[in-house]
Amino acid sequence: MAEDDALSVDEFVEYCQVQAGLLSGRVETMSDDLDDLLDELDAEMAEIRSQLDGRPDEVADTVGPPSATGPDESVDLDDLEAREADLEQKQALVEAKQARMLAFQELAADYTELAAELESDVSDGADALERVVRFEVERDAPAYFPDRQTVAEAAAASDEDA
């Protein structure tokens, strides 16, 4: 690499700060999506409660068969079970989204810490490059950025070309 092509530590600091910002933006978007899903869950739970509250109290009746006691106003168990399965699926989705958000938040914080470390402890661009690549490989950072190339991916591609 020619001297004028060398990257500076400041460029890697800025890169880490940009990556942290992108991750934080993704967390904000995921949070909005999660809020929508939670609102949907709340609405569905309220609807189920209102349906259950609107039914007369069910008391076991041993006097005669159900067909002889009038119209059956009991809760449709098949419908209730289907709704319960749907709610469980949505709750699992909420938990998965929360875990994903936490992973993105942690990586954003780690990028911010790395930027600070590079700024204070590193004076050589090559050392900064090495630390960023090692950081991204250890944390599988490329998986968090499917739409852009990370330094680790660029370094790997550069090694393959050489």
C-alpha cells in the first residue's frame, strides 16, 4: 500500500462510529416494529377477554344433555385454541425481536468502545485496521450488515485478490 493510500486511525474511528450509528438506527426501527406487534397482541388479548366476559358463567349441568338445555352459548374451544396458538407464536416472535435488538445494541456499544480505544490507544493505521478486522470477525459483524461491506469483508476480499 502506497504512503498516500494508507488509512488513518481517524478514518477507522469514524468508521466504527458510523457502524454504531447504523446499528442504533436499526434498533430504533426494530423497536417501532416491536411496538406495533405488542399493540396487536394487546388488541387481540382485549378481544378475547371481551368475548369471554360476554359469555354467561358456565356451570356444569348434570340435569340433562347439553342439547336439552337450550342453545349452546359456550366458548368455541377450537377457536380459542387457535387464537392461543397464534398468541404464543406472536409472543415467541416478540422474544426473538427483543433478543435481536439486544444483540444489535450490544454490538453498537462495542463499536463505540472500539472507536474510543482506537482514538486513545492506536497511532498506526495498520494497527487500527488489524484491530477492526479482529473485532468484526470475533463478533460476526458482517451478519449485522447484509446491505454493506464491513472492513473485515473488505480485508478478506483483498486477501483473496492477492
